Amino acid sequence: MNLKQSTIKAGGNLRKMIPILVGVLLLATLLNNLAQRYYDKLFTGNYLKDTFIGAIAGSLSFGMALTSYVVGGEFLHNGVSLLAVTAFVMTWTTVGIMMLPLEAKMLGTKFAVWRNIFNFIFAIVISILTVLILNMIQ
């Protein structure tokens, strides 16, 4: 396949992807704006439960990684545990429930689902390890 054929094929794939991408971005923007108002009310003070809540909230959120740091900082400021905030930031940046339809179309459903499952699990494990290590060195 030469460069011209590759460019034509890539353009065709991009044209197929644009309607899904636009729909996903509009839905994600709408849901993010609604959900971020209630994030602080979700957390209970229970470390284990809050870690899962943070991971789920991060998985459902969508945006630039920089935004997750700002939201995470606000959570810490409002008394949310470091475990929950770390899980939130990790899943925000690595798990993409909102982008799952697009990812499934481009990379395959099985790959997209398994990638998100593994990233969700490892985000929780890494958040626990991160907090444990921070507590040991302080």
C-alpha cells in the first residue's frame, strides 16, 4: 500500500469516526457538567468505599488530565481522602467509559472493554500502593 492509498483509507476511517466522536464529546460534556456538582456529596469518609466511589467517578468523567488534578485538589480541600482522590485521578486519565463506543469501533469491543477493566482494577491497586508508600516515607 502506498502513501496515497494509506491517506485515502485513513481519511475514510476518520469520516466514519466523526459522528461518533461528536456524539460522545457532547454527551461527555453534558454529563461532566452535571456530575461534577455532586461529586463532593458522594464521598462518605469510609476509605475503602470512597476509593471505589472515586474510581467510578473518575471512570465516568472525561476531560484533560490537567482538569482531573484541579478537581482532585478541590476534593482534598473538601476533606476527601487521598486514596479516593488518587483513584479518581488515575481512572480519569486511564479509564474511558465515555469514550468506550469510539474506542470499541476503532480498536475492537473486546480490546476496549478489557483495557478499561484492567485499568480500573490497576488504578485502585496503584492508588492504595501510592498512599501506603507516602505514609511510609512521611
